[in-house]
Amino acid sequence: MAFVQRLTQRTPGFAGLRVSPGDPRRNIDWVLIGGMLGIIGIGLPIIYSTTYKFLPSRANPLDPFLYTQRQVIFFIIGALAMAFVMALEYQWWKERARFLYGATIFGLLLVLGLGRTTGGATSAFDLGPISIQPSEFGKFSTMLFLAVYLSEDRSSSVSYSKFVGGLMLVAAPMGLVVVEPDLGSASVYVALAMGVMLVAGARVRHILMISAMAVVTVVAAVFSGLVKGYQLSRLTGFVNQSSSDKTIQDLIQQVKQAKRAFGNGGLLGKGWLDGPLTNNRSIPVQWADFPSTALAEQFGMVGVALLLGLYALVLVRIWRVAHLSKDMLGTYICAGVFSMLLWHVFENIGMSLGIMPVTGIPLPLISYGGSSAVSFMMMFGLVENVHMRRFR
């Protein structure tokens, strides 16, 4: 009898017997995965609607689905990477955090010399049909290493020395991202540091130090000439949106059209593929930087509310996993993913509404791009990893 009881607890699926409650496969958060799939389900039609009109004459005369097909491939790669992250206990990832962080620093240094320059920034390796951005994968490794570093401190609040060490840990990749220059991605590293440090018990003055570090970094980049003229013009236009100066109004034309798209959609939208601003390509790089405007114009405020509701669901589930974690490492991992996801959503939609400066931060799982999609799916996989092994 005792043998049968042990077999029931330890042997998953044997002769139809019940799997042990502690088996990781029984503890997948399917609500989190469902929310993620829901966001992807919204993103693919948006990418198609913002690209199908111009692709036949620009990239491939026969295939208006080119970008959409590529994004599907990116999501398949992301799903495989997510499954791999989930399969290995996050303690395994803890042991390799330092190596992954070092690989990130190396990749960010390498891209400065060998990377492709697009839009004034040297931030990606050109591999023919695709490009890889080390800064996107750096979010995963930096978050993991910061969580590991802080979890080694057993006290209820992070010590000053630990705080400074964590700050330097984040500052290294962030500084290299600023040099590219990619101020949008750099701001995500700041959000990561703030979120994890706050959960770790950092005091208010510590958070103010992080803010000061970000400001000093940006000011230094401006005076050193790293920040390009077009990036400064974005900030100038954001601060002076109500100005009647024609030069400034020309600078914020992209944002003005983005806000018009939100207004055009009304409550229910114009219908899929029937958005006039989207169809006329009135919003440059809409598929990557302003996908929420295409959603708003075609599906109205109802569509935007649905997307925000799915993001809120994912954030709530990540918050829940943080509370259920068996150790502080898992909690800090969730805090890092939560902070970066929240900042991405707020900044991207905020710049479309004119309440935040234009930075080029992608909207997670909605914007076109493989590096961002795979990186976020890997981070969601790490959150699932924490949830799956909360009883071990």
C-alpha cells in the first residue's frame, strides 16, 4: 500500500494515477499564458493592416503578408525559447546569470563596432532578412543578474552597499545602450532598476539616486554629442506641443497624426483595413512604433480597452506570482518583468497620445520585431518558472 502511495506521488501519469501537486507541469499559470496569447492575437492583424498596402511595391511584389509571416516565425521562436526557459529550474538560471550578463556586455560592445546603423542608432546586427538587438536580450539577462545579486542579501531591506552595487550593475549595459544611442531602451533599464530596488526595500533616497543617474546619463550624452539632433528635436517638440511655430509643428507631425487616429476610431472604430490614416501611411513606422494608433482607428476605444485589459491581466498574474514565490529571487524576477512590461506599455501608448516623448519603445507582443517579442516571451517564461516551482 505504501508503495502505491509513493508511486502515485512521484510518477506523473502512471496508469492514470494522480500527479503529485508539486510537479511543475501541474503548476503552469494558464491564465498568464492565455493573456499573452490574447495580446499576440491582437498584434498580428494590426501588423498586417499597417504593412499590406506598401509591401507589394517595396519588398516583395507577390506577398503582402511578408511582415506578418515573419512575426509569426518570431513568435514560434519565442514560444520555443519560453518553453526552454520554463523547463529548467530557475535556480539553474541563477547559476548562469553572471555568464549571461557578461555575454550581454560583450554583445553591446560588439554591436557598436559591427552593428547596422538605422535611424541614427547603431543597435542591431544585420543578419540578412532579420536583425538582432542585443539591448532587447540584455533586458532579460540584466534583470536576472540583478535579481540574483539582490537575493543574496538576507536582510529585509537592501543595504546601501548592495544598492550601489546593483546600480552599477544596471548602469553598465544602460550606458552602452545610451552610446548607441537608444534612449528609449535605456529608459527601460532605469524602470527595471527602480522596480526591483523598490521591492527589495530601497529607501526613497535610493530611488531618487536612480532618477538622478538617469538624468546625469542623458545630460552627459547630450553634451558629448552622442544624442543625435533628431532625438533632441523630439524632446523639443514634446515640450512645446502647443507652440504655433511651424518648425516645431513639423517636428511633432507624427504625434499629431497618431492622436488623430485615436480620434478617428471613436468608440467602435472604422473596421479592420478601413482606417484612412493607417491605409494612407500617414503615421511613419506605424507597425513598430505606433501600432496602438492602428488598433484605435480600426477597432476604436473598445479595441484599445480590450488590449489594455489583457495587459492588466498579465500584470496582475505576474504580481500574483511574485507573492506566491518561495524565495526572494523569484519575487525579484517577477518585479523586474512587471516593471519593464508596465513601462513599455505606458511609454509606447503615452507617446501615441502625446503625453510622453517619442522614444521608439515597442509595444510588447504587438509591435513588429523579433528581438523584443522573443525577449519578452523568455521573461514570461521565467515568471512561469517561478510559479511552477513555488512548492519545491
